Amino acid sequence: MRATYRNQLAFTKPQVENGNIVGAATAVDVNVGQQTTLTKSGNVFKFSDPVAGATSYVMATNSTGVKENLAVGFHAEKALLPTPMLYFDEVGDASKVTAQFTPNLRAYVTSDYQETEILRGEVGTPMLWDEDLAALPETTTWNLTLDQCGRYKITRVLEE
């Protein structure tokens, strides 16, 4: 499996069906320290161009006149839409959502969730792995193994 991480955050107005994110009505790339506003004109949603906001945070304001779902996630270089990582359910009109960016990647092994399912709380299995993405080299390789007792383990392959 290959996973690519790109440090480009984005806000989306996700489309949700049966607890799964199936798309997005609109999205905007934001950087840490920026904020944006979601508006609606007719049936069209749009985020404003990002402007300076609070240091170490990203923020979005819902200015659509009704409650809306919002999400913040990562926008891969060639992807049409960002992948949501943090979901905000029914954000009230004139309300703000704020996320502090802490680039830690955590791994869990479980069959309890589908790929696009919204996690509504903590994962019910122990964390297998935790790494600070900012401390990793640009390219790293990891091995996921399963031992004879049924325990998973992730180990870094040291590059020579």
C-alpha cells in the first residue's frame, strides 16, 4: 500500500449519506492561520478566499442562513476534492468552527468501519502507531506485520 501525505489543508461542505461522506458541494484550500466563510446563493455553495485568522488554527464561518455540515481535511496534489479528516455536524448559521493543526498520524487496525464512514467518537481498538508527520523525512517506508499471536505491528524500514 502507498500513502501520500501533503500538507495542504482544506475546508469542505461535505455531502453525507447514511453516515458516509460521499462527496462535497464545495471546498477551499486553507493554510494554518487562515479563515474562510461559507455562503449560499440559490443552490450554489461557495467558500470565500482565505484571509488571515488566528495563529496555529484554521477557521470557517457558516453564513448560509441555515445549519450546514462542514469538514476540514487534506487536499492531495492531484485530487479533485479534499479528504475530510475532522467533521463538524450541523454548524449553526453565523457559527464558526476552528481546528488546530497537529500533524500526528495514528494507526488502528479494525474492521468496524468503512473507508468513508464518519467517526463519531474514539476508535474502539487500541492505537497501534503514532508519529509526528512534521518530524518524518520526506519519504519513509513502513512495514505492517501480523505475528503468530494475531498482533499487528508497524515498524519503520531504515533507508540506507
